[in-house]
Amino acid sequence: MIFGKFPLAECEGLLLAHSLRLPDRIMKKGRRLTAADLQALGAAGIMQVNGARLDADDFDENAAAGAVAVALGGPGIAARAPHAGRCNIFAAERGLVAVDADIINRINRLDESVTVATLPPLSAVRGGAVVATVKIIPLAVSRALVEACLGEAGQAGQGAALRLLPFQPQRAALIVTEQPNDPQRNYTAAVTSSRRRLEDLGSHLGLVQRCAHRRAAVTAALQEALAAGCSLILISGTTVPKDRADTVPAGIVAAGGEIIHFGMPVEPGNMLLLACIGAVPVIILPGCARSRRSNGLDWVLQRMLAGLPMATGEIMAMGVGGLIRSPLEAGDDENASEPEPVRAPVGRRVAALVLAAGSGRRMGGGNKLLQPVGGVPMLRRVANAALASRCTSVVVVTGFAAEEVQSCLAGLEVHFAHNAEHLTGMASSLRCGLAALAPDVDAVVVLLGDMPCIHGGHIDRLIAAFDPQRPKIVVPMKDGRRGNPIIWPRSFFAEMQTVEGDVGARDLLRRHADQIEAVAFDDDAIFADVDTSAALAGLAGQ
């Protein structure tokens, strides 16, 4: 490349070094001048131009920036069109940016003409966010330099320099422990901040539980969260643990869990405790987790949801850079009161309707729905499954022993509808429940209160198959058999209000067989209802 000031007569094909303002236009930097451009420049009285004349083996700034950017991009990373010698590289979806610092440093050391800047490693980004930029400093660079950059980018395999680790959605539960006279704002702040953090990472906080700050109560709440199919459990204690043997950690161990690591070299966030029950991570939140400010919990959640290992070694390595100082977002006020959190819609407004009005005569004695399965009353297991799912609301229809049923579900975010005609059969409960639904729901998933093996994952699979634009009845199937629960679009509500007897909407399924969307399941939870003492005994291990 030859750079300099050239007489106008020699400027055809020249790359313009600086933007030029003409009476009727602006010629931008980097423009390759044409014969027509030279006429316009001459008419404007410009007889000399600063620019660069390229050799045959030269790359202009845009071609060079684009070539290097493409070579750096790996899975989930893509380059935009280069402009003015710069090519931005962006994330295709939410996730963490993995950066091979050695490759980036080697490219930056090749020559001052080529620069690559990235976000810090393991930065959390949204889809469309710029994660790196390639800037070519002069108007052109040699082919040899571009090829050297591409060689460095390919040292560890194509796309090794920049990768996106997408967040893997989780179905989360939050357990809030309380002591008498704890202020309501503590509960509200814990729920609001946890929901915001999880939803920002593409996960869902469905099940929220309040319990006494006692070991046995924590253990019981953990058992409920596990039975509901939650794959991540957060615990916000009224006090943070001061020892592995303190109340909440002891409750985790009593539930069959293991303490992995207590404390972390990150401030704020020092008092975080990481545990697990089987494959399900359990995190005791530090006190700062009620705040909107970034803290160590954010780092743990981001890396865990991106599929990175999270254990003692990973936590101990967070100390360098672990002093977090982040200002509040504009308009934030940590002391401002938060509104009571609500279940947010996620594009498909599917309500849950739990039928719990029957007397369970075949079981004999008492209300079968209150019988424990795995230490949790079977009705509470079903309600928790609905809460843990992506359902926007949960309505429970009561009838027989209504007060006992409501007491069983105390503390859960459910609404009740009482069916005074419950003795006439299931159809009356279905009609009662439909009448209690919010007017803006797209569909309802009908759950039977005596199917305690259903969890949030089952319900979410059905919701994912429901399309509000082309609404069909969504039915779980296994080996050619239809099971429960079933999603009914709003367009069927009026017809469902006409059903009679004790068979629910079975006749409607036969009548509208051409409107059924079957979803294949590989377990028997969709069949496992409890009508007899023998059936209950068979679920003793659940």
C-alpha cells in the first residue's frame, strides 16, 4: 500500500483517507474513488486527495476486518458486515462469552495494524450483544498479515477464540425461611430479585415456598420442590448460615443433600453456600441477593446455567476480580418498596386447573388427596407441579372436605373455587373451575389431584406443544395410550361447560379427535392416578 497525497488526475481507484464534504454530498473515508467522483471533486475545487493505493496482495480495511472477524467466531457467535475498517462480532442468543485470551493476545501482537477487543471472559450477554470488535487501523493491510491472523485464530481449531455458552433453562424453586415478625418486605425482595435474576438468564422461577426457619421445615420444603420437578433450588434464609451445621444447611443434609462449598472470595456474596441433592443444585443465598446489585450469586448462576462446572475449585478461583463494584441502574432505589411479585406470562397464557373436589370413596376413610407420597400430600405435589411449570395461574377446585384441602395447600400461590355440586361428578368441578379462570387465558391444563407423579417438566412439555395461533387439544401419549393432564384451548371452553356426569371431557376428546396434538412421553406418570390403597402403597417410594 502506498499512502500519500495524490493529484486529482491520479486518484481513480484510490481509497479515500478522510471524509470530504462537498456542496451536495459527503464522500466517506474508505471510499474507492471513481471517474465520476473525480469530476465532482474537481467541480468543488479539490485538486489533491489524501488516500491509499493498494497493491495486488493488499486487503482493504473492510475486507481485512471481515476476514479476521469470521475466523474468530465460533458456535453462537457471528460477524456483522464490516464498515469503516471495523467488524463487530455478536452473540446469537443469551449466554456467556468464552474467550481464548491467548489467541486474542497473539493476534494483537502480530502488528499494530490489526486490533481485536473483546468483552471480559465469561461475560453474560443477551442475543444481539456485541462481544468483540476487529478494527483495522490503516486503510489496508497485506494479505500476509491477514493470513497470519487467520493462522493464529485457527491454532486451536476453527472458532476456538470466541464461543457462546448458551444458558440452559432451568425450572427453579425458591424457599424463603421466616421467623415470627419478619417484615413482609424481606419475602417480597427475595422473590422479586430471584425471579428477575432467573428470567434474565432464560430460566423460570415457578415454585415459591415459605416455611419456618427450622431444619425439619426446610427439609420438607426441599422434598416438595424435588417432587415438583424443579432442577434448581434457591434458599433465602431469614438469617444466613454461619456454619455448615447451621439450620438451613442441616435441613439440606437431612433431605439427602451434600454441602459442596461454603463461602466465596467475592464481595458482595461472601456468604453463599453451594450444595446439591442428587443432580439438583441447591444454593443458600447470601443476604445481598435481595438487592438488584451484581454479586457473587450472579456469577454462580450464570456459569452454572451455561453448563460450566461449579464446585470448590471454580468458586475459589473467583477471587481475582471478585471485588464487585456496580452502580445501581438508572432509577433504581434499593430502599424503594417492591410490588408483590406475580407469575409472568411467557407467550402462551396457559392456566392450571387442579380438580380436588372428590371424596375418594374407593380409598375408604378420609380424603385420599391428603395422603402423603414421599412425605408430601399428593394434592400438594400436584399443586406444586403446576406452580413449578410455566402456567400463568393455578386454580384448585374444592368440594369434599374443602377446609382440609385449603389447609393442605396453605402458603401456596393458588386460587380456590368451591364446587357445591361436587357429588354430581367430575363434570361439575370442571365447569366450576373454568368459570373461575382469568378471562385472558389462551388455554387451560386440567390436572387431577390424585396424580402425584406429575411434575412441572411434564406440564411444560405440553405447554411447549401448544400453539395459540393454531390451538389444538394437547394430549400426552405413551405406547398408544392417552394420559393426563390435558391442555384445552379457550375455543373449547363453552363446549366444556356443557359436560355432565363423572367422565370429565372424555366425550369431547372423541368428538374432536381431529383436533388433538399428541405429545410422546416415555414414563408412566401420565397414567399414575391413586384410586385405591394398593395404588397408594405402590407409590410409597416416590
